Amino acid sequence: MSIGNLPEDGNSLEDDRPSIGRALQQARISAGLTVDEVSSSTRVRTPIVRGIEQDDFSRCGGDVYARGHIRVLARAVGLDPEALIAQFDAEHGGRPTPTAPAPLFEAERIRPEPRRPNWTAAMVAAIVAVVGFVGFTLFSGGGEEEGSTVADETSSPRPSASAPTNSAAPTKPAAPNKPDPSDSAIAGVPADKVTVKLTAEGGQSWISAQDHNGRLIEEGVLREGDSKTFSDSRRIDLVLGNAGAIKLFVNGKEVKNVGTNGAVQRLSYTKGDPEAG
């Protein structure tokens, strides 16, 4: 072989290796799996799987989510995910440098519980007023004749100071304890709908939400600190690109262990208790 045919930079082996999409497609075919079967087992949508196999990562929502999709697809078809991710980084300029987190949105203000009326102070004020009125009446009537005073007292005795207290300020039943504002917010979700709230707490995440008819409600990146709430009369279907960063409430109840950082999750929820369903 002539010198001109020798590799100049030693990358002939790398040039001969298939692309990421081609490698995933060949491994899937060798494993006897269809695109729909891979989509079902990995919870990666079918259009995204087909796009990746054509080396089109535009549907992934960014390089971070593309790496996550490559990882789960490689495991599903029996390939080494780290080698494919390293190849992806080499072809797309490497991993991005960490950026400062976006400022968090101001937390929703919790409405303070209204102050209850102070019935004890009202009763004390009423008692003082009644005692003062009785004392004033006694002193003002001191100039009358003794006989008439005695007659009046024997015929119609004066009410005691404590007697008017009950009529002047009747004791009202104590107001029922109001629930904590956060509990009221959870209990206030409509029982005839499914309501889903997503909050990005551990970083940003690509999300997708569809109603029971398959209509796309929302799709895009949920930045750290942002929240989104979706409702439907029957079912909400979710796709989370970075499940470990999402705090999830379904029908007012928090769902624990949604997923790990970088993991892609596909979830569906209907009305009622999410754990019971």
C-alpha cells in the first residue's frame, strides 16, 4: 500500500464506525424489536425514536435530553450507552459548561388565616358596662323617699349585676377550626377532573402534556422554579425529560419518586387518588 493511502490522523477506525442513529437502528433490528416496541419499553415517543435513528435530535428538546434518550434507547437494544454518549458529545461540541441557575420565582403567597373575634374581651366590656349602669342607677335613685325605695325593692327586686350579662353579651359558639391554607389548596381541586401540577425544583426539564384525546396541551422546557398546572375531564398523559428535577402533584396529592435525574418518564393519570390508580 502506498504512503498516500495511509491514514493521516489515525481516525480511520472512528470514520468507519456507524452514526449514533444507525448503530441504534441496527441493534434494534438485530434484537428483533420494532420502533413501537422500543417506544413502549422506554416511554420515548415514537417520533423521537424514529428521529434519533435518522440522526435527527431536534425533537429531543436540547442536548441534555438527547443524551437521556440515547442512554435509554441504547440500554433497550443492548448497546453500551456511554460509548454512544461520548460519540454524541464529540459530534456536538462536548458537554456544555454549567450555567448559573435561573432566579427562582417568588413563591405563592399563602393567604393568612383571618383573625377570629375576641369574644372574651367583648364579654368583659359588656360586664363592665352593665355594672357601671347598675351603679349609676343606684346612686341616682338615692334621693327618693326611703319608704318608696323599700316598697320598690320589695315589690320588684332589682336584677343582680350578673343577670344582664347573659342577655347583653350571649356566648356565641366558637368558630370551627379552619384548615391550613396549604391543605385547603390541596382539597380544593375539582373532584370531577384530573389535575396535574409540575414544579421544576432540581433543575430544568423538558415536559409534554396531552389530554385524553391525544391533543397536545403543553410542550417545552420547564425552567427551574417554574410551575405548570394542567386539567382534563378524564386523563392527562405526561412525558418528563428530566424526571428527577420535577415535583409532581396529582389531584392535590404529591407523587413521590417520580424518577431520577436525566431519566425520561412517561406517566398517565386519571381522576381520584394517583396511588390508588
